[in-house]
Amino acid sequence: MVDVTKWPLFSLMGPQELSAIRKACVFGTSANEAIYITSDDEVYVFGLNCSNCLGTGDSQSTIVPKKLDFLSGRKVVSLSYGSGPHILLATEDGELFAWGHNGYSQLGNGTTNQGVAPVLVSANLLNKKVIEVACGSYHSMALTDSGEVYAWGYNNCGQVGSGSTANQPTPRRVSSCLQSKVAVSIVCGQTSSLAVVDNGEVYGWGYNGNGQLGVGNNGNQLTPCRLMALQGVCVQQIVSGYAHSLALTDEGLLYAWGANTYGQLGTGNKNNQLSPVQIMTEKERIVEVAACHSTHTSVAKTQSGQVYMWGQCRGQSIVLPHLTHFTCTDDVFACFATPSVMWRLLSMEYDDFLTVAQSLKKEFDNPETADLKFCVDGKYIYVHKALLKIRCEHFRSMFQSHWNEDVKEVIEIDQFSYPVYRSFLEFLYTDNVELPPEDAIGLLDLATSYCENRLKRLCQHIIKRGITVENAFSLLSAAVRYDAEVTQTTAFWQIDGNLLKDFICRASRCGAFKN
């Protein structure tokens, strides 16, 4: 799962706040604003608040998350942001809300007044269910469940698709050659628009000075124009950067076109492409591509989970797809994009996938999968013989054919207590120890017996860190109980009991038992 603390804004939040996040988006010209949705469908915002883009009703910045009560309980399904920035948000009920910068009527409310708080966008969308939103720099788009595309806002290059260059103050359906088509996806570049229809065709309109519409020329298009170079392929996903675009087909093929100043097309050079060209032909099947209109960065993920990046990456121009160590496309934007925004509304939904470490931890003391059990103080601990042999030399020797223990299903342990032995076995599954200092002394004794040096160091750290005035004498008692070497001197045993207790307490107060 993606770690949102890779974006600096979220690094100030505590574990409890982070665990409640289910969706999040970092946006803004310097990635200084953020919005997130919690598991109980509450919407929170924080950051710089440029152009009232936080929607809090005022122009104040905030480092402490504020709840947008107006959106409370509404399930968010799509969110996008512009350069102003302005925000579009669609809910599960198909309602569309907008706020923030509105200098070109990109909020769709018929005015150019700033939107200080979320407002329902209803003009020309009554009885329409919006399922997806997209923002360009200063224009907006919405897709309905019936496949209709609506656009509004800044239109200097025809990005609204109305056939003119007049700004569009309210949502207007994009018709022309899309009139009889069913759109399934929409994206925006800075001043361009693209849509994918249900048969995999791609249409573009708006600014085309760098070839970002992919129609074979660099002339602006005031109405949708089909990308004929993609004829014969079925496009499943499309994304747009600042002035370039990427398309992924149902066969896992990747095409790129548009501006290439930073190598964002991945062609090995910096030449613009007026028509789609296939890239990463030598790689395995691509399953996801990523870009966003505020960056010149491109990312792709392969079927085996490899993540490649190219374009502008931390100021460098990478002209060919570069293999990274990341496991998801989102991490590239957190670490290498400028600004380090999110390219989509990031879903934090927890899935059933577990790492190897998580799986092992889950199976510890599980009677359903165990093939061996230890009996300690009359209690059973369920384990897996193969794992014990892999993790511990003591067990590797024990489970040999000439040892009686190798054929036993239950092994009795009488030299260690249940908490100590259970903690030892759990350590073999997790590499962690969670014991009070008193029991850690017993575990230290076990670790010494079994020659587990790393476990010894962990126990010593727990004991040193845990000694206080209040527990110093009980730790001494524990040391005696476990025959720890610290008590094994004749002179030590000749001290009077009360004097010994007072000595230990005073020594503890003076820091004698601390690092």
C-alpha cells in the first residue's frame, strides 16, 4: 500500500490520523495543499490555501487538517484540481461540487467570483449523474454515467470543445463527433482535452501547439477530433501531462505523443511527436500509465510490478524509461515529480495482499496451519517446523533424524516460562520482542543458551532501557531467578537485603543502569 507520508504534508500526521485515511490528494503549484477522505466519509483539507482552494470558507492557510462539514458523509468517487488551483469533486450519488480559483468560470457557476467553499454545480447537469471529473489549468470537464462529456471554463484554445474560443461560464455538453458516442474516460492537459469512448477510440480538442492532441498536426482543435493514428487499437487508459499524452491499449501496448522537451515521451530524444508513437516495445506488458497536467513526468507499471519513470525527474531530463525500485506509480510523483503532486485521487483501500513478513506474523501460533506445538506451563504454542529450522540453528540441529524431538508432535519445555518461550518463538516469526524488562532477563538467558546473538542484543537493550527506580529491585529478583551473571559474586550476596535495595535504587537514580 502507498505510504502517504512520502508527501511532506502528511509527514506531520500521527499514526492514528494516518490509519483513518482512505483517499487522498496532494495538489497546488508547489504541492502545498492536500485533501483527504476518512473511512467514515469525512473530508479534511490542509495546506497553503491559494485562491481559497481548501474550501474552508476563508483564505487562511492551516497546517492542522480542517473538516469540510458541507461534504460530510458524501462518498467521493472522483476528484481533480487545476492550476489556480480549483477543485472538482464528484460523489457516489452523482453530484458535482466545485470551489477555489474561478477567474475563468471554471467552477461552472456562471460567475468569476472565487469559490471559498464547496458549491453544487447544477447548471445543465440536473438529473445527470457525474461519475468522473477532470481539470485542466483553468478549464473543467465532467463525465456522466450515460457517457456524455461536459466542459466549461477557460477556452482560449478551444479546450471546452464548443467550436469557439469564448469562455464557457457553465457546463456545456461536448457534442460534434462525440454526439453519438459513449465516453468512458476523460483527461485534461494544461489547455487540452481528451476522451476515450467505449470502443477504444480517442478524441482530442483544444491547444495543440506541441502535438499533444495527437492528430498529426500542431493546429488547435475547437471541436473533438479523432486520433486516427490509434485506429486499429483499443485504448483502455489515457493520461495527460502538461503538454504530452500517453495511451495504454487492451493488449498492454503504450503510445506517447506531444511535447518532449524533457524526454517525457520516452522515445530516446527530445523531439515533439504530432502523432502517437509506440514506446517500451522491448518491455513486458504495461498495465498502468501515469501523468498529470502540472508535471512533465511519465510513469508506467508492468505486469510483473516493475515501475518505470521518464521525463522531468527532480530536474533531470530522462529520455528513456528508467527502471525504479518503486512498487506503484504514485511513489514516483512523491519522490521525483516537480511539483510533487499526486497524479490522481489516491485510494488507500486496504486489500487482502500480505507481504511475506506479514504472512509469517499472521501464522504464528495458528493451530490451523501449524505442524508442531510446544507445551510450556501447561499451555500450547503452535508453530511450523520448517520455519524454526530456517530461522534457528538450535532447531535445525534438534529436528534431525537421530533426535527424538524430530518425530514428536508436542515438545515439552520446562526450563523456561511460557511468556519467555512464546516471545522467543514469536521473535523467530517477526524479528521483534515485546516483553517487560523482568521477563527480558529470562529471554536473555534463553538467547544465551540457544546462541541467538541478535536476540541477546535486543534483550539487553530492553533491560537497560527499562530499568527505573521503581523496578530496580524486581529486576534484581528476576536476575536471581534466572541465574543471570550480574549476581554471581560472593561479595554481592553478603550485602544486607535492605541495604542492597537502597543501593540499587540510588544507583538507578544516578543513571548507573542506563546507556
